[in-house]
Amino acid sequence: MIDRATVDRILDAVRIEEVVGDYVSLRRRGVNLVGNCPFHDEKTPSFHVSPAKGICKCFGCGKGGNSVNFIMEAEQLSYVEALKVLAKKYGIEVKEKELTPEELTQQNERESLLIVSEWAAGYFNRMLTHSDEGKAIAMSYFLERGFNESIIEKFQLGYCLDQKDGMTRAAIAAGYKEEFLIKTGLTIAGDGYKNDRFRGRVMFPIHSLSGKPIAFGGRVLKTSDKTAKYLNSPESELYHKSKIVYGIYHARKDIVKHDRCFLVEGYTDVLSMHQAGIENVVASSGTALTTDQIRLIRRFTTNITVLYDGDFAGIKASLRGIDLILEEGMDVRVLLLPDGEDPDSFAKKNSATALRAYITDNETDFIRFKAQLLADESKNDPIGRARLISDVVKSISLIPDEIKRTVFLKESSRIFEIGEQVLYSEMSKIQQKRAAEIPMQRPVQSQNISANAGSPTMVEPPRDIVRPVPLEEIEVLKYLIRYGGLPLYGPEDLPEGQENPNVDVVIVGSLDEDDMKFTNGLAQQIYEEYKLQMVNEGFEPEKYFLRHENPAVCMFVAGLFADDKKLSRSKVNDEVRNVPRHLFKIVPKVIFELKDQYVKTMQKAILDELTGCTDEDEQMRLLGELQQLNAIKTQLSARLGGRTITR
């Protein structure tokens, strides 16, 4: 870990225009700089850099943040790695905090495993390219499969000699400990014997996100019913197969560039597509897709296209992966290749242009794909057809975004020729069943209604860090962080005999009085941290959060201030042009807008529950709650100048 003092020295030294200028040609526009975004293709510059604030923002793709965030995105590095890059650029010595004995032991062991794995990758590659056995057997295999030498070198392909313990003996002779050979899974040891796990196999190193070999996949070249065709490294301190996808290191930049990831099954599928010129591709390596793997891909894009061959049995077994992708809020499309083709063979027959064109012309959304895949099972079978429709609706119900769910339900209604309301009812049943299995608390109001505050005391609705942040929450956080330390009233506006509280005291007091919580998890985290820090003398909110160790917090807060032209949705005539002068008018306004939106959330939750409610007593109770909320809504509308906000 880098100590806080060193982090501050780095951030004090960096000039964001210099950092971004290494990647983007910038030109002056007023007090800011603009250029073409390095994270997506564009002809009109939409990437803005503010030297005064030390932040950047693309108004096309939305990416941005401070200098650390930019380097993380541009180089696909971790937070600490990005800090070290900036430290080197500005000649700052990085001092990391002293580790405990336990942490030091764990770190040393991990580094030893990495060193052994890196040596092994080099050893296997040398055996492929320089040993007689490797050239005669393994290199011939790769060349016969159509892989050229540049791809072999790019992915560090290799060969493990067909000897009992040739690799193990070579590693020990080179000074590497048997203990770490065993822990990486390269060597299998027992009473009186040591064997090479991958002997006689061509080798596919599995790289971490930073490009380090952390595990291996080996394909046997001899045919035998007793030998598995592919063998992977076992789980280790370095390698957790459920958390890594093959090829992510080589694909990450192109995934960002094209804002799409192609997902295939095997190592050779990745190699062939790279050789064809398509590099934004990764493989699940033959294992069932996991949530952690999907989240790894989501760091670079929210768009996935899954490429399948014509093996319908295999495809049906992997449909669960599509549901997991949807559940993570990602957009998934599916491509079924021609009969007899897989991504490996198909890529070898087509150029990158032809391959991309075929994918664009033939990929489809998951609804049509599932319908096509399962249609044969439900021909002339009403029960089978009902099961198919229910399966599609179940997938749609997993999508976090309500608008997307609505669009897909409409499309399903058209494809299956069934009423939308029927599909909505089915989805509601599925969601209720899921909610019963995983208890969740519906937003409810207590009996203690705060008329003066303009909102009831409320239990928080479910929150999710990746949920889009409502504009009302953004506005409250913007005024809290930017103006929190200022007094609410100017000297000439302060009512006689009244105290003049700071803006943050007013906002925190009003929200906490009604037990309000932000619906977005990251927004709530920032709010809670602000409350902890606001009592500290010298607390500078904007600086504190823009330099936060959590990159997500930095980027979120940078986004709040990226466009100063949009000071507030709460316009009090032209007075908002001088915000600090009119905080006493604007701050109560944004608070009441947030409460108004909060009440709407509660109203919708009750209306949703009423839709499926058949118990008369329960209906009356819910209607009573709704009536109370309507009364509060009327009070809020009056305080907001007689208007009701619509979204």
C-alpha cells in the first residue's frame, strides 16, 4: 500500500493536461482543453480537460475523472499501479506502508508463485521453439492448425516435453523451489515421486489483467480415452478460474475501443480471431460462465456478443450464462455460426472486415435466440410453448433496468403474439417468487409523518451501486460537496435573530430527520463518508473526494462538476447564475425535489403491490398508505412552487 502522504504528493504534482496530453492532442477552448476521446471513436471532440479542477470528462461516452482515473482507463491498470506510473512521470519516490509479518509472508509467497509461473511460461516457449521434440511435434501442431509465428509469440504458446519430470528438474536446477512448483500446480508430488502435470502437452499460458502468467492450459497431442484432452492448472493463490477469462490481457484495449466484447469458448477460438484481426475477444475456457468473469468484462464494456457453434445441446447447457450477463445489467447479443463452424474455423476463413460484417448482420438479441433455439421443442405443443415464453420472461425479469425490461416485454409480446399484460403478470409472479426466496424490504412509511420536513420517515428502498443515479440525488450531492462548508445565508439575506447554519448542516439535518437514504449505493457511501468527515477541522470535501482511494468515488464526484453550465435543475429565475449568493433559496429547493422523488418511489412500490393483491384488508391498508403519500406529495408540490416534477 502507498501511504497517504505519498499519494498526496503525487496528486499535488500532477497536471492533468500533461497526463492527458500524452495520449490526446488537446487544444484550448476557454479555460478548458478539448480533444478527441481516447476511449471511443469520434470525429467531433467531446473530451474536456479542466486544469483548474484537475479533472477530465468525455461528454460522448461519459468516461473521465482525475489523473489517476485517466491512467487506469488508458492503460487498464489498478489504482496503485496508476499512482506508480504518475509518480515515475513526476520523479516522486513511492513509499509503501510497512506490512505486518503475515501480510509480508503472503506477499512474498505470491511474488514467488508469480516468478515461478513467469519462468515456466518462458521455459515452455523455449521448448516449443528450440527443442527438437517441441519443433517436431508441438510446433508442427500449431502450424497445421493455421497459427502463425507472431500469434505463437504474442500469446507465449509453448510445449512441455513428454518426460516424467523434465520441467521440474529444469526449474530446480535453475534455483526455483519445489514448494512453489507444487503450489502453482506445475508439479504433482507424492511419496517418493514428482511428475510434471503437463508433460506431452502444448501449452496456453493464462495471463492476469496486468499480463503476468498465472496459470496454464495444456492440450494433449496423443489420443487416449484415459487422458483428458485439456488440462488446466489447479486453483492457487494466483489463479481462481471463476474470476479470470482467457485473453483478457490481450483484449482489454480493443474491448474499450470498440465498446464490445466477443465471448467464445476455447483458447484456439481466441487465437484465430486475433490472427484474423479481431482482438476484442475472450474465452470462458470451456467452463460455465460465472458472475465474477462477467464483472471482469464489465470493467471494460457493458456489451457482450456470445459466439456459439452449431452444437445445440452444448448451447442449451450454457444458456444460464446469458441470464447471468443480463442480471449484471449488461447488454447481450448472440451469434449462432453456420453448421459445422466454430469461431476458430470460421475466423480462419474470413478477414476481420468480413467477420465483423457477418457478426453485425447475424447477431441477435437473446429473446429471438432463445425462441429460435427452443422452438423445435414446442412445435404443436401448447405446454411447451408456454414453457418457452415463461423461460424468456424469466430472463427479462433479471434485467435491472426497468426501461429495458419494458422494451423486451413489448418485443416478446409481438414475437409470441401474446398480450403485454399477460407477460407483465408472469414477470411479476417470477419477481415475487424470487423476492420471497431472497427477502427484500419494500419502502414503507412509518406512522410518524413529518409535515414540516415535507416527507415521512421512511425505510430505505433497495440500493445498488451500479443503479443509475437519479438527478435529484446528483443535485443534493453536488451542493453538499461543493458548497457544504459555506453559510446558507449571505449577510444581507439572513433573517434577523436567526442563526446562519452551513449548507451541509441543513442538508444532512433535513435528510436524516426523515431517515432518507440515497437509492444509489455509491451515492449513499459518499454521503455517509461526508457526514463522518464534516466534523473534522479543515475538511475540504471536493479535494477529499477527488483524491479518494476508491476510483469509483473519484470518477463519480468528478462527474458532478464536469459541466458547470448545468448548475442546477432548480432554477430560481436568473438568480442561480450566482449560486453562493442564493444558496438559501436553492438548497431547500433541491432537498424538496429529492424528497418529492423519494415519495414517488414509495408510491410506485405500493401501486406495484396493489396490482397483485387480492386480499381486501391488505388492499385497504395499502390504499391508506397511498392516500397519506398523496397528501405529502401535495405539500411537496406546494413547496416546490406548485409544480410536480415529472421524469
